[in-house]
Amino acid sequence: MKFQFKTLPVNFAFIWLLISMNVNSQETLNTTNSNLDEQTVTQQLQALRKEVIALNRDLFVLEEDLLFPSSTQVVVYLSMDVGTYFNLDSVELKLDDKTVTHYLYTEKQIQALYKGGVQKLHIDNLGQGEHELTAFFIGKGPENREYKRATSLTFSKTAESVSLELSIEDSSVKQQPIFKAVEL
């Protein structure tokens, strides 16, 4: 009996060790499976996000096509030169004597325009015929004076879409900014 009695605690300790190793290995396996499940879920979420972004882009294009069909579409863009003689604050845009947009600029937007950026200032539907675009530019001119200048363009709208560009350019000869409106 003594032999069995002495081995009982050793056997009990051995069994306890085996059970705890089994539990630890099961926890490790569960943790590994949990990590794999989290990675799979994360990958699925990223793929779903990409699909939502692509779908949103497609819906935006479809919406723009429905709201602004090419037969009635007029788009107005704005571009700037280096801005030595004019620092733009805002633009007010009128089509056929009706104000359609008034845009205030941040410093970052101005810098983007100086670097060659082009802004889609306005998109609209217009019927066929003669129309007049008038743009008012407000900002600081030479010698930091308040400046408000306007330019206008009369254009003919046909069944095709029309693109118009407003541009602000520096004239080193006149040492003044020049404001233009042209049909592209």
C-alpha cells in the first residue's frame, strides 16, 4: 500500500499537469483560431469597404448623368496664374443675371490653384439658345488694395454640353491681373 500511496500524489500531479497542458494548448488553439477569425473578418471588411467606395463612385456618375444630361449641361471651371498681382478671396457667378454660386476660398485652395489646379466651380442645366455668364472676382490687388472685378461672356447653348473657363492671369506689362471667360 505504501507504494501505491506514494505514487498516488505523483500520478495525481502528473494527471493535473496533463490536464493543464491540454487546457493551455486548447486556449492557444482558441487564441490562434480567434486571431485567424479576426484577420478574416478584417480582410472581409476591407474588401466590403472597397466595394462600397466603387459603388458610391458609380452612383455619383449615374446621378450626375441623370441630373445634368449632356444636352443641357453647362460646366464652369476656374483656373489661376501665379497670383503676383491678385490674391483671390471669393468668386460670385451669375448665369442670365441670376446668381448661381458664391464661393469663398481657403489658403490651401488658393495655393492649389496657383500650382495649376482647376476647380469645377459650377455645373448647371440650361436650355438651348443664347446665355450670358458673369463672374465677379473679389480679393486683394496690387499694393494690397481691395479689388472687385467682373468679366462676362455670351455663349450659345446647343444640344451639346458646354464647358466654360474663368481664368485669372497676371499681366507683367500692365502690372495688373487680367480676368477672362472663354468657351472651351
